Amino acid sequence: MPHDTEDMIQLLLSTNKEQEQTIVDLRATIKELRSTIANLNETIDELKRKIFGTSSEKTRHPDQEEGIQEEETVTVVKEHTRTRRKKSVRADL
């Protein structure tokens, strides 16, 4: 009987060591995956800012607006009047 008990203890100890090693490997994998997720989230945030964020390009600078206003000229277009038609009635049709 002691022989079977010793074998059982050795089997349980080896199983326990395998499980501990698996746990260590899984924890390392989890840590690596969390790091990858954080990196990818940062990349996504950066790309969102580039696509949807405010642009660094300005349409006009205040100094340039003054120069543009001086160059503009006023053009006069002759006036016209518009005559409206009478609304048609079902009887007219």
C-alpha cells in the first residue's frame, strides 16, 4: 500500500508543478496582451485625432486677411424686377 500512496503523491506533485507552470505562462500572456491592447488603443486614439480632430492648417491668418481686404473691389450689378405669374386654377386647366 505505501508504494501506491507514494506514486499517487508524486503524480499529484508533478500535476501541481505543471499547473503552476501553466499559470505562470498564462499570466505572462495576459500581461503581454494587455500591453498590446493599450498600444493599439493609443494608436486608435491618435488616428482618430488625425482624421476627426481639428486641423492644424488655417484657412487665413489675421495678417493675410488685411491684405486680402485691400485687394477686393466692389462690382455693381444693375437691378431687375421680377414679374410673377398668376397661380393657375383647376378650372383653367
